[in-house]
Amino acid sequence: MVTCYYTRGLNEMRNHCCEVQKSHSLDVPFGVTYEKIGTIQRRLAWPLHKDDTLSRSGRPTGLNIYFPFCSKNQFHLAQCAGGDGGFTLDHMRGPPSSMLYTPLEIPASGEKPFTDYSKWRLRVTEDGDHIWRYLRTDEECEAWPQTDYDKYWLGIPLGLPALPPPKTALEAARNGYNFYKHLQAADDTGLASSYVSGMGFTLEERLEMIRYLLNHTNPVDGGWGIHVEGHSTVFGTALNYCVMRVLGVSVDHPALIKARATLHKLGGAAGIPSWGKFWLSILNVYDWEGNHPVPSELWLLPDSIPFHPHRWWIHTRNCLLPMGYLYGIRFKMEENDLIRSLREELYPQNYYSIDWPAQRNNIAEVDLYQPHSRLLNFLYSILGAYENCVIPPLRRAALDKCYELVVMDDENTDYQTLGPVSKMMNLIVRAHVDGPESEAYKRHMARRQDFMWLGAEGMMMSGTNGSQLWDLGFIAQALVETGLAQEEENKESLTKVLQWLDHHQMRKNPRHFQTAYRHPTKGAWPFSTKTQGYTVSDCTGEGLKAVLYIQDYLKLTPKLVSKQRICDAVDILLGMQNSNGGFASYELIRAPGWMELLNPAEVFGNIMIECNYPECTTSAITALSTFRSLNPTYRAGDIQRVIDRAVDYLHKSQTPEGGWVGSWGICFTYAIMFALESLAMVGETYGTSSYSHKACEFLIGKQRADGGWGESYKSCEISQWVEHEQTQVVQTCWAAMALMYARYPHPKPIERAVRLVMSRQNPDGSWPQEAIEGVFNKNVAIAYPNFKFSFTIWMLGRAQKYLAELETLKS
């Protein structure tokens, strides 16, 4: 038996205590629970990573924090003890208090690589996993030569010859794909959690993580933001400061001196948003009393209750599930010299003098995007009172339920989970319960590499294990629509794309299906790989279209995906429409809209429930319309009803100005492209539909003098158009494609866009990386580095045909 004393304040003891029977929930092999007694306490495809931030134009792109600990310059609290190889499982001999980091001598600038980039190799497995390896000997390097795609993502020049200067848009598109084929991979046969669970990184990984962070400090104040185009925040600065220290950077390093000054100027880590409070508490540099409750008992409520956690948006519930477990046991890293030093470094005041309960609603103004609602604060007061009188058997049952669901999620995804945030939280839970010798711990250690990505600016953690399916769907459609797929030199490459699409369609439902509150997956395509294994509506739509394009629109291509499996995909899509005709992302909307009033995250918008998205809805319309044109008898009535209702949703969601607000790309240009494509599929064009007409005029009004378009990520934050400082090639392609989908009758705007995109193409056929292209949850920007190939090739090839059609009509 162990006795746990819960306190009302920092130094106030409860007037009674509860006896809790010791179980797996309260064993503490690596961290310590809240025993507070008056003390302070990725088959054949391109290496496609959504959140890669390779900046080939010299501009930083991408996000700094996806959710805390799952981004490109994620909270890299790795264990750093033990010689050149870092701390690994084999080094573990004692509790975390014995884990000491190895100090590193780090240059002031990360401009040049800290490791030998000629020794890095990207292993791409049959299942689509992308794993970077560092080779240590010349013999290894000779046996495994670097490929073009290795070099490209590392920023090493490929040395390709200049291509013939294009005279037409199609020639420019062909040059673009000739370059892009060099990046197609051949078949190969968060990290505070890593620190507190004793899971380490190699020296080379540590060095390049540090270098990445150095390369993405704010150039003015030295802090870090929620993404690299954003201002410095407490969230980004505090977490990434801890990353640097744990990885072995000295407290006296110039970058940390500057970052620390900025953090203190912003008020210190006490005002970090709630998810930052959670991670700092896990690290034991923020007292658990400074956190609002994350009650695991919610999982014991009847499933029918409208606010049961299984009804929340899937990313939120998959994170709050392990958070509830870890909060319930007040898990934290044991103290060591680094922990004690960080307590001094993160705060302008004395750590031990902080009134921790008063920090629960202390959110730095610079971080605050989504304030708490009155309803949420009222519920927090009730939950806070409950935490003072927890019923031990109820808490124990809740922890058992959370652990059971964590295990199910791990097993459903081969330990990748939905994304690296939930993965790193699950890792701590499994390390705590199952231990470092367990198979679960070893699988988590292997799967962690799926999220680590190396670019020209260093090593980061991506917001997913890649965007393989998403990017392949677009380039497949682009090749078919432009006619490049018919060219002999591209057929082998396109067949490889089809093989990959075939391999990664999910052919059955999850192992733990209904018991883990999962949406069906049979017939669906994921965002990245089938191993990750989550249905995504628009990825299923784009994957289905890509297969139909390759198998039905082209001659002599193999029919790898059977008619039944194609129908399975259609069935999935038909089952994902919500009551108002719209489509959400991963599953049906399960909870009422008022649940958004309970958003606890402060830095993200629209995270509590699934939402209808124009982009997801339009992908469903276009996929079902394409399927119907080829298979007119299969579920014809159901398909017609779904399309009609989806179009009605699209009409109603158009803004008065004529745009649609994008939620996964920036922003109006992105959503309008998808919307006008889908409307055209049902016969609504510039000349026949007021909706299409209004959208085209909206875009024309935003075209710049140079012929392009440029929209800032800030449009997503406020749902209003905000101009970017510079014209963007990808957004120019989206806008021009939208006009062509809508059959816009005037060629000049499209011709100007074509000239702009062609003018920025490099002699080898590539395009430089420009600003961020993607977004999620309103406030977090993400980079899609393959968009600069798929949409440029697509737009240029379509423009060649469309402008010729307009000229024919004119003559």
C-alpha cells in the first residue's frame, strides 16, 4: 500500500489522506507520482513529409510546435548521457535521477552542418516508413551510396544539368517532372517523453536537432514561436529552450542567453499555455498544481453522454487520453542537476516562491489565441474541487481504462499512433507501466524514428510520419490531366505510384475497432501510410481519384486495385457525410457544437469536435463524381443524394465576398481551388453558376501586378484575406487552377500566372521553396514541400490545354 497526500495549494496539506492500493497504475519505474508531503515538487513513392521545413530559398518555413512535442523543432528533450552514442536502453542502470546529459561544445551559428552530411542516408521501407541513418565508416558509405533524394532533402546539390529552357507551359511542366522523378524513392526491403522514459538519441541526431533550433530562432529577439513565420511566444521559447539544454547546450551559449532574456521579458515560463504547462510538469520544472485538472474519470462516463471524450476531435482525444493518465498519477521526471538548473533558468522569479494554483489561468498575452470560455472556467472550478477529494477506486478504474485505450491505440497503429504528440505521451504511459524491457517500449523506440526528419537546416520532428498518400494523389492526377502520364519516359514512374496506392489502401477495419471508438477504415486511404491507419475523408477521395485516373484513364496500366476495393472506398465516403451535407476529416461529427466552448488549449482553434471542411467536402464530391462517370450503376441513388447535399453545403459555406475559408491550406486560394473543381464536376461554372462567378471575381480582385497571388497564413487566423509580403508560386497555381476549373473565359489572368510560375523555375526544372503552404487549427502553419512540384506541374500542363481551348473558341 502507498499513501498519497493531495494538496489544495503549494504548501497546504489536505486534512485527510486516502489509501490507494498499489497497482500498475501507480508503479513508478522511471518517474515519480504525486506523493507530495509538504514539499515542492513510410512502398514506392517519394520521401514525402508534410512538415519538412527545408528552406531552399533561404527562407525558414514550417512550424515550430505542432502540438507541443510533435513538430519540426519539437520539444526535443532527449536523454543525452553516455558517450558519443547518447543514452540508450542498453545504458540504463538506474532511475532517471542518474541520467545526466553530456555537455556539448556548440558553435554560435547553425549555418553549417554539425555532422558530415555525406554520411546520412534515408531508408524508405516497403510500408512507406522514412528513417534517416548516419553511417560511421567509409566502407558503409561505399556499400550504401547516397541517392538523389538523399542529397536533395539534405540540401546537397544534385549536380543535374540545366534542361532546355521551356518555351511553353507544358515544356515547363515536363521539366518540372523530369526533376521531380529524381526524388522518387526506390523500394528498400517529442521528446520529453524520450528523456523521462530513458530513450535516447545518437550524438549525430542530437547535434542536428540543436542545429535546427539554432537555425530557427527569431532573428530579432532569439526566441521561438508556434511556427517559424510567427512571433516569439512563451510556448515556443520555453519548450525549445528546454530542448537545447537537455540535448547538451550550455546555459551560457549565446543563443540561450538571448532566448532566456526574451522568455523572461515575456513573463517567464509560468505563463506558458496549458499544453506547455503539462509538458513542463512531466519534466518536473513546473508544479502539477499549476495545471488545470485533466480528469481520467471522464472515460468512465456512459458513451451516450454528448461530451464523452470519444466524441471529441480525434487529435484532441488521442492526446488528452494519455494526458489524463499522466495527470492522474502526477507523473514527473525525478530531480537531477539539470532539472534543478532549469527551474532557475525558466523563471524570472524564484521557482519555489511561485503560487502555482494561481498560474492555471496565467497565459501570456503573446500566446493567447483562444481564451477560455466562462463555461470552461466554471467546469474547471468543479474539477479542481474534485481533485481535492478524489475517490481512489474511481481514479484507479479511470487510470485502468485510459491505459487500456492507450494500448489499443498502440496496437492499432503499430505504435505510431495518430501523430507524434499522442505517440510521445503514449510512450511515457507504456514506459511507466510496462517498463524498458517490454516489447511495447522497444516498438515505441523503433517507431519514433518515423517522425524524425533531416533537412538542410538540421533534424526536426515532423507533425506526422509523412504526407505520402496526400502528395502522391495530387501528382498522379497532375500527370494524367497534363498528358505527361502518356509519355513513355514517365510510365514506369507512374506505375510505381499506382503500386504504392494499391499497397496503402486499408483493406480491413482496425484490430480494436468499436472498443477503441474508431471509425471504419476498410476501403479508405490514410494521410500517410496504412500502418498509421486512420481514415481521412479527403485523402480517401484523392487516393480514389488517383487510382481511377491511372487505371481507367490510361491504357496499358495494370489494374491493381480491384473493382470491389474501389467500391469499398466509395462506401467509406458515402458514410462520412454529416447531417448538413458537409464532410469532416477523420470521422463523423460526434458532439454538439457547444463543445468548442470547452477548448482548453488557448493556442489552437476548433479542436474539440470534428468540423465540416470545404476541402474535405469538395474531395468527396469530385471523387464520387469521377467514380460515377465510370461506374454509373453502383449505388447511383446514394451517390446522387450525397453529392446534392454536399453541393448545398458548399453553397451555404461560401463567404459573402465569394471565397471559402480553408482549414488545411492557406487559405482562400486553397479552398477556392477545391470548391470550383467540385462545382464544375456538377456543371456549375463561371457562366452557369453565381457561386462560381463570384469566386472567380474574388480571385481576380486579388491578383497582383506581377501576375501572381500571395496570401498570408494570418488569413487562417482571422478568416479574412491577408496579403503576403511576397507573391507565392504555389498559391498562384491554386488560383489559376481554380479559374480553369470554373471555365473562366478571359485568358489574360491565367497567362500572367503562367509567366510568373515559369519565371521562378530553376534551370534544372525545380522550384525553390517559398513560404508556408499549410495550416491547421487556425493558428498553426505547416509546410508541404512537395506542393511546389505537384501543383506547378499540374497548373502549367492544364494551362497549356485550357489556353489553347480558349484560343480555338475565340477564332
